[in-house]
Amino acid sequence: MNRNLQRRLAVGSNATAVTVLVVAAVVVVYLLVDRFRIRLDLSADQGSVLAADTVNKLGLLDRDGQPVTVTAFSAQRGKKESYFKDRQLQDLLEEMDYNSAIVETRFIDFDKERLTAEKLGVTDYGTVVVQRGDRRVDLQDRDLFRRSGKGDDRKIEFLGEAGINRAFSQLMSDSRRVVYALVGHGELDVEGHDPNGLSELAAALDQENYDLKKLDFVRDRDQVAPRVPDDAAAILIARPRVAIPALEEDLILGYLATGGSVLVAVEPGSYVPSLLGRLGVVVPDGIVLDKLLVFPYPDRPVPRYKSHPITKDLSDEMLVTVVSRAAPVQASVPPKEGVRASTLLETSRDGWIDRGGALDSGAARFEADIDGAGPAAMALALELGPESGLVKRGGARVVVLGDADAIANGLLAEGPGNASFAINTFRWLLGDEGRLSVVGRPSMVRRLALSAEDLGKVRWLVLSIGPLLAVLLGAGVWSSRRGQ
């Protein structure tokens, strides 16, 4: 064999071997990447990945094992917003495919696959159909997108993840559960849209397949004795202004005796239901303050989360639940037998229960002879057993919150962790622990938490360093002009 041919064969075989090895390496890398995929979203709002609550619900669906199908139909071609709508839906479906083994997603071109639309009974562009067994939820364009502004300032916001998340909640339970809010004693208005209303809480509960309805023992009855409705999953007592009649409190205690759940939210100066005393809860006089506060509000201490299922995810994500003029809540000493009390929110060690006294530079300060020493609790979770004498069978759950404003419209959307804290509280009360997670996406509102010492330093910097810099700058300008 001639040397030229030998050289060509050697070079060719080497090239072939290298090519085979490179292809094999690429295949192995592809298989590893496909099997152990990792996605990172480094954006500030984490808008390219699913919210923790959605991932949690997908996990629950996976564990249940019943297939779920999400079918999304395209927007109408030629419309200005059609590309944006389709792109958002496709990205969302891709993320769901990545995060779930049981949820099957399909994106259908409405114009090209009219037969699929007809089989599902879909007649509108942009419809999303979520199916689980023989049950389904249809989402229309208005459920997936929200428009604001006019003319050139008109904007469109994608709400598809929240809509599909809500559909999952509806399909995961056979019926909607009802939370009854006690009324007739000056409580927060369930339908109110003002800062003291509960309309935002009602909307958030609706996303979880819970209804928030009024409970009026006086007016809502037809010539029969007042009673707690049979479909009550929980009762909310939100800051009563006047005394609740003994008969009504006995009805609520009777509801607890059968394994019910109650959330009681009070405030400094509001009426404290006497049933709390029977549950082993004390609400001392005063308001909760702390050196660590939400700037610039002196009456908004920054709560610490204590270990509990309600607060675990909020603590992990470091989301602050904002409270305003909170009342202290404490378990009685000694604790009531058969009642296990757990603190949910409390101040730092620098917090205290303020009962008035002298001010220091306009700010309240701790006075041992008047105030109560911290840390001070602002929310308690109670689990009642038969040993308490209040429960006939099983157990009951109660949460006592020292600030009704924390769940009202004014703070629910403003506080980064308020919505999650409120919804997780109801999930825990209703026994839906598997659904505990951060709700939606964390608020983009940034709050600065400062202690009294920090405020003093800021004040010193503003009042001294600022003028000093101005003097130095003026002296420099004067000196330079004099030199000319």
C-alpha cells in the first residue's frame, strides 16, 4: 500500500473517530440536560418562572395522580395584541409542562384547528380550558388579560397564571367552602372597597375556591332560632366595635365544639370577645411597638415569624407582614388545659407593649414602670383538644390576630406578606395544609425597616453632613474664582 494512501486512511480514521466521539459526547450531554434540567430566572420580579403557589398546586395535582389537561386557543390573527397574548400563553404552558408530570398542556391555533374547538364547545379566540376528569373550568380573555390606560398609554397585563391557578383550586375540591364573617357589631365590611373594607380579602379567598359571606344572627333567619349555617367552614370575627351578645358567642363556641374554626381579629380599643378568655387568650391594654419599624411609620413594628406551618414559607421567602397599631395577644398563664397555643407574629427583643408615657424626641420609648416588656406577640394559633372541655370530638382551630388592618384592603395589597399570611391562615384553619405557600407573586413595593438608632443616624446625616457638604462646595467655588 502506498504511503499517500496510508496517510489518507490514518487521517480519515482519526477524523471519523473524533467525529463519533464528539457526537457521542453531545448526545450524552443532551440526555443529561434533558433529564436534569435546571432553569434560572435572574430578573427582579421573577416573571419568567411560576409563582410558588402555582408550583405547590401542581405538586398536589401530581401527587393525586388524576390527569389534568390545559388547552389554550390562540388569539385572533391580525389583532395588535395577538402576538403578545399567544407568546404569554405559550410560555406559561411550557413552564407548567416543566414543573408537572401529570398536567398536559396544548396550544391550539383556533383558525387551523376548528374541529378541536368544536369538540370542546369553544367559540371564542383566546379561551383556555382546564379539565380534570369529567370536570372543567373555562377561562375567557377577560380572565387572562387586564387592560389599563387609553390611547398610546394603553397597557395590557397578563393574568393567565392567576386564572389557571384559580381553576386548579376549583378542580381540586368538589365544592366551594364558605367562610362566614360575623356582622352586626361594627365589624369590618365584607363588601367594603375602602381601606377598612374586606373586598380584597374576599377576592383573594375566591381565588382559593372559598366564599366570604356575611353572618348576621339577628337578620338572617326566618322565625327560627339563630344558628351557625351548616356549610360554615370557618367564622371570621373582624374587629367588633361593641359587645357581642352572650347568645351569639355561645353559638360560636358551640360551632367550635363540633370541630369548627374561627379567626378573631382585634385592635387596640376594639371590643375583645369574651370567648377569647374561655380559650385561654388575654389581650392586654396598649399597642405593640418596636425599635425596628417600617419607615416612616412609628406604629408599624416589623414582625418576626415564629415556627408554624402558616408562617414557614413567608419566613423562608423573608416576606414582611405589615401591621399597624397592633394589639398584644398572649396565652394565659398558666396555659389552659387542652389548648396548645403557638405564636405566629411577635416583635424583636427590643419590642414592647406601649401604654403611654413620655416621648423621646417625639417618639415613644419603653418605660418599665408603665409599659409591658417584649418581645410582644401579635398573633396566636390555637389548637383545641377534647381535654379543654370546649370540643366534643376531634379538634378545633382558632387564630387570634392583634391587628384587623393587616387583613383589610389598606394593608392587604401593600404588605409584601399580608395576602399570603391571610390566605395561609384560612388554609390552616380549614385543614388545607397541603396548599400552604406564598400566594401569587411578592409585592414589588419596597419598605425600609429602620430602628430608632437608624433614624437618629439618618437625621444626623441629613442635618449635618448635607449642610457641611454645601459649605465645602461653596468654599471650593469661592476659592477657584478668587484664584482667577
